[in-house]
Amino acid sequence: GESVGLHLPTLSVQEGDNSIINCAYSNSASDYFIWYKQESGKGPQFIIDIRSNMDKRQGQRVTVLLNKTVKHLSLQIAATQPGDSAVYFCAPRGTGGQGAQKLVFGQGTRLTINP
Amino acid sequence: NAGVTQTPKFQVLKTGQSMTLQCAQDMNHNSMYWYRQDPGMGLRLIYYSASEGTTDKGEVPNGYNVSRLNKREFSLRLESAAPSQTSVYFCASSEVLASRAFFGQGTRLTVV
């Protein structure tokens, strides 16, 4: 079955430092990838997305890198702030049961920003 | 613009009781989803509705039923709640299937 894994389930960084969250995926046919942020007690929030025809996309303080050769993507957060503390999920789009496309969520990485 | 609204936010059920979780979106999205999230785990898809009038099973549909009442509303029903269904339930919607999804705030359900 399809799987999504993360290299580091927890990550602690100092406020102001940059952080990198990694995500490995298994389905080479995935054509679209989303990063979500989930703060405690809230629903996941969209951060940034990238299509498979790109290898890099930048947003405000965030950059997503996609390496299709090794089926890996990363989320870089620049100049981290206390509000960046959350669980981050990558969600590749793949084919689920009955052939329908769906987003596959990994277990998430907990990012903690230390003051 | 409320986005995705779920009710209730919290619920405690006794084993065997039934209940319906409500979800409504005001973004005119075609696709809607129900996920469950257990401690330390990602989101697992229970059921989804690609468009009004259709529903399909996700990864973990057993013990649940859904109704796509209209384009705005997608409800999740537990006919006979079990302790294994203790979880946080999230409803989401997207413009089309498997595109950028917007999530509600979640329903924390405890079955005792």
C-alpha cells in the first residue's frame, strides 16, 4: 500500500533559526504535494503546495523542495518564530482504493521552537 | 466567511449509542471528506464525497455511514459507538477531489 514517512518525528530548534522538515513518499505517480500545519487543538491548515513538474516553490518564510528521483520532499521554515510550533504533515496525492485520487497523510513531525 | 464548520466540538457517548457529526462548508466546494486522527498519528480517511450525490469509502469506513445532504453538508453517523471510535474527527472540503483541502476545527469524541 501507499505510505508516507518522515525522517524525524520530532524537531526542536531555537527561535530565529531555520528548520527543515523532511518527508519521504512511496508512490512515484504522485503528482501533487501539500504541506499542512496543525496547531494544538485545531484542524490542519494549508501552508504550501507543489506540483510534480516543479522542484522548488517558495512562500512567505517557507520553501518546499521536491526530489522526485528519491521520492522526497522537504519544508524549510526560515527565521522560526514561537507561532511555528506545531505538527507538520506532508500529503502527497495518490491513488487510493477504487482508483480514486486522494491525499495521503503521514504521521507528522512535531516542531518545537525554543525561546 | 466561516469555511468548514463542524458540530459538536466535543461529545461523550456510551458504548452502543448512536450519533451524527455534522459538517457544513460555505466555499461552494464539490468534494468533502471525513477523517479521524488518533494520538500521535496522521489523518486517516473514513469516507469522502467527490461531488454532490456521491459517497465512497476511504481507508477506515467500518462502523460509520455518511450522507451528502446537499452540496454544503456532509454528515458522519456512528450507528453503534465503540471505544475504538474514540478519536478526533475532522471534516474537510476541496474544490475538486484531492486538491487543496480546508479543514474544520474537529470534533473530539470519547466513547466510554
